[in-house]
Amino acid sequence: MWRTRIGAVDVLRVEEMLGPGFDPAFLFPEYDPAVLEEHPALAAPEFFDRASGKLMSSMQSWLLRIGDAVLLIDTCCGNDKPRTNAAFRRFHMLNLPYLDRLAACGVQPEQVTHVLNTHLHVDHVGWNTRLLDGRWVPSFPRARYLIGRAELAHWRDPDGGPRLHPEGIPVIADSVDPVIEARRADLIDDKDVILPGVSVHAVPGHTAGQLAVRVESEGAVALFTADVFHQPMQIVRPGWNSRFCEVPAAAIATRRRVLAEAADSGAVLFPSHTGYPHAGRVARDGAGFRFVPLPLAA
Ligand SMILES: [Zn+2]
């Protein structure tokens, strides 16, 4: 089992999928394959699948035990969800043992006290709900679901998310609206403290309302960075946005800021989609940065 600690906080990883994802030239419009020659560590099988030419992509929730609280950060893609958009093919009508893997971490769905969606993209909200008797119901019936107020407003504005990204409309309908209708949702804002030592911080760009989660415990600091970067190659190329970044200039500015702050603070970064070991620190490398994967106990 994947497990680490940030001070007194236990951090576990609940995997939904791990495997070759997008072709880098598709995911990153600025992609230049020279990056793999300049930084051979990025061509390691953990990050790049040579056979398919695709980037290794992880879909996971981060599970945090903080005192009596059980916090699930992001909820992957979910089962039984029709995702007919071509870019969402990997997420279409899944049948994966995500809840069994949660149980293997010692947590039943009713024991989750908080669910936090860093943003409302297809691969971050899916297990918010599950199909029961033909209806979408909250997967975590006793949890408060924490959703960014600005992010939700973007999807409530007909000229916002629905017009710019119509493929997200069914995602909101089956994975976000049901938890709001069930009165399980609380809206959160930049700098809110959601649990002792746990706060959320605006990291705009990938989406305008994206939030990162900062955890501080016993002098250790972690930042759950959502999709500030998808792949470690964006640490050496912070100017590369994914094609899914909604506000490109802000995404680059946020990425540079988060990387600089992490290099200075020594915070452990927990991104959403990076290959094994799925987390790490950032060090300065000349004028730029490099990725320092988190050492995990065997
Ligand atoms: Zn994502």
C-alpha cells in the first residue's frame, strides 16, 4: 500500500487507474521530444511508456487521516458514467474496484467525513456519486462535499463552462448536481481553513477556480496541487500547458509560482496524475526547476 506521512497526518493513495494516457504531443501543444534527451529521468518507465509513446497517467484520490477526520481529495472518474467525448474515451462506462481499494486502505464510504474537489473536471469528481437503482447518489453518504465557489459559479454561468466546454455538462449533471441536491455540499473559497492545519488556496489557470490543498503538521508542509502540472516534464518546462488548461496565461504564472514556492519551502507536492511515486519535491536547477521524487519506504 502507498502510504506516507506529513507530520501527524497519514496520506494514502487510492488508485483508480494507472497506465499509458495521452500522447505528449496531444496533451502538451508545445511539446518537444528533446525534453526526454535533456532529462533522461523523464523517460523512465514510471513516467513514459516507450511501447505506446504515451505518458504514464495516474488517476487517484489522496486519502488523508487528520485526527478523527477522513478527507478524500478528488474522486477520479467514477463507474458507469457515459463519457462520449473523444478525449474522454478512457473514462467511458468504467467498472473499476475503486471502492474496494478504498476499503483496502481501511476506509468504508460512510467513514469519509470530507470530500474535496479541487476543480470540477471529469477526472476529479467521478466518485462523488455512484449509480443506485438508476439514480446518482452520493458515494460517501456522511461526508461534507467541499466545492470551490468560483469553480461552481463558472459552471452555473451559461456563458462560462457550459459554453466553453460543453463536454463538461453531463459531468456536472451526474457527479456534482446530485451531491448539491442531497444537501451534502459546502462552498469554499481561497484561504479557507477546512480542518486543523488544512487550508485551500487559489491556483487559477487549469481552471479559473482551481484550488490546491495545503497541509501543515508538526513543521512538515504538503501541497496537493491538483492539475497545476500533470507531468514532471512541466517542472522542467513550466511554460507548457496541457490542452485542458482553460486560462493559459494564468496556468503558466501559477505553475511558476507554485514551483518556486515549493523549491524554497521544501513542501512535498502531491499532483493528481503523475506516475510512480506520484509525489515529490522540487529543487532549483540553474534558472529552472527539477523534480525530486518522494522516497517511499519499501
Ligand atoms: Zn485532472
